[in-house]
Amino acid sequence: MDLEAIKKEALEYEFLDLETLAQKVQELKNSGISFLACIAFVQFNQRISLAEARKLTLELAVYSDIEKKKIDDMNRLMYSEFEEE
């Protein structure tokens, strides 16, 4: 699923509450959608900034503590490499 398809689906998805949003993100994750694509879905659905969408996505009961640690480790690595250049 490309970004335009994610954006379209996010804009069409009716937000009811955080639990149903978590269920939708879980569905996307289970279908093989990447973490970044899930963030994009949340960002467009909630009409919030990328940073807010990342924070909210990690707060949803979708990712395990181990997955969250891996995500945070990759994020730190990315920033450290960026700062080196």
C-alpha cells in the first residue's frame, strides 16, 4: 500500500475512539504495513503533526514493549547518524 492509498483510507476511516483506532492500526500492522505507514495513517486520520502521530501510534495498544524498544533504538541510531554528518 503506497502513501496515497494510506492517506485515502485514513481520511475515509471514521474515528470513534482510541480503542477503535488501535484496532485499525493493528489490522494494518497484521496485513504487513510498516510502522512508518501506520504513523502516516494516524497522522492523516487525526490531522496531527508527524511527531504527534508517532507518539500517539506508540501509545496505542498495538506494539509490544520489545517492538517499542526496537523502534526507539532505530530512532536513536538514525538521529545519531544524522548528527554525525
